[in-house]
Amino acid sequence: MRSNLKKVQAALNDTEWATQKANEAAMAAYATLTRTFFEEARAAAEEARLCADALESAALDDLDPDEADDTPEIWELHTACMSAVKQARSAAEEAEKACSGEPRATLAAERLAQKCLGIETLETQYSDELDFHEVSVWGLAAALEQAYRAGLKDGRTAR
């Protein structure tokens, strides 16, 4: 068997990119706590896992161990691949951990919308009648003031 270095290097590059995206998504989910960032973190975690599996398969199937004895670059590539697989899986786990449960910021916004504005849900309903609401300026002011106070309180307890 001849080693397919191009295929393995491409898989390594894809995995490194997916690992970076999963790490960034986890940080954003921890920092923002909104449904949008949670969904992005879940998608990035899945992508990192898929890339890690593909890279592991490429490293095991497409690098010839007999060639590695004679060609140090092949052994180095194999070692880099296995390290990248471990990092990608770790990043995927962290991204999934970051988005476990319900996003606190989204839940708080939904409670304020219900309490201050009389809006049942902030989920898109794909209907103008359900997605657009008339609100009073005093209701909007009350919601914004409560959100501001909640943010101040959360900021003090998060440190």
C-alpha cells in the first residue's frame, strides 16, 4: 500500500478548521447564552466530530506503516493526525457542554416578553399575525428596564 498523503493532509486541515470553529462556538455559547449561539455550537460540535472520525480513518487507512519506518514525514503526519483527532473530539465535547440545557438569556427574554409585552413566544411562527406585535412604549420601556437590571444583576453574580 502507498500512503495517500494529500488525502490525509486535507482531512487534517478540515479537522483543524472544525476544531477552531467548535472552540469559537463554545466560547460564544458560554458568553452569550442565547438559542442562536447554542444552535451554532451544536452544529460546530457535530462538524468537529465528523471531521475527527474522517481524519482518524484517513490516518489509519491511508498511511502505510511500512513506509512510516523509512519516511519520518509519514510518521509525523500520523502523529499530527491523532493529536488533531483528540483535540477535535475535546472541542466537540466542550461545545456540547456549553450548550447543554436551555439558554438563560433566551429564557429571560421570553419571560420579559410575556410579562411586559404580552407576547407568548419569541419563536418565529412564520405568520405576520403571530410574528409582529404592536406594543406600547411604556411596555417596551418596562421590558428594557427589567432586562437592563437583570443584566446588571447577572454581571455581578458571574464574576
